[in-house]
Amino acid sequence: QVQLVESGGGLVQAGGSLRLSCAASGSILRIDRMGWYRQAPGKQRELVATFTSGGTTTYVDSVKGRFIISRDNAKNMVHLQMNSLKPEDTAVYYCNADLVSASLVYGLRVVWGQGTLVTVSS
């Protein structure tokens, strides 16, 4: 059974930094894309950053120049380094993966983690 587990969230003051990590575990043949989404109170979930197996990265405009996504393919992990944090970055951050399961039942799957809370105070 494939799972994603996030870590690294917490409380930080504006201007500070946090590093989020996500580990994928289970019977995985390959991971095509990993990324981070976030959902702030009263808002829709939005894509923050993605990292493909080919090394292509994308970012939402509001975090460009401040956040950096990276992958450790050997460990099936993805990280999000968040710098110069702002109060508007406060949200639950979710790890996401587009992967192929080793299970013949599931095959290609989109998997979500449980989320980790990031709170940025003024």
C-alpha cells in the first residue's frame, strides 16, 4: 500500500524559513511527478510547486524566488525549502505524487499525504 508522509511544518515568524519533506513508501515501480499543494482557511487548494522525473520544476507565481522544490529519487522523497515566509503562506501543505504502483490492481495512481500545517505569524 503506497503512502505519502509529510513532515517539517510548524510555527515561524514572518521572514523565517521552514523545510518540508515528503516520503513515499510502499510498492512503487516509478514516480513520474511529485509536488506540493497548499490550502489556506477559506480558500481552494492550490498548486505550489512540482518536480518531474526529468528534473523540470514549476512554481506558483506567489512563491517564485522564495521557495525551492527538490527531489531525492533514490529515497522517493521530495522537499520544499520555504524562505522569506509571509503570513499569507499560512496553510496546510500537502504532498502529492503521480506514480505507478507495483500492484496490478492499482497501476497508475495519484496519491496524497495527510498534510502538515505551516503557520507564519506577523
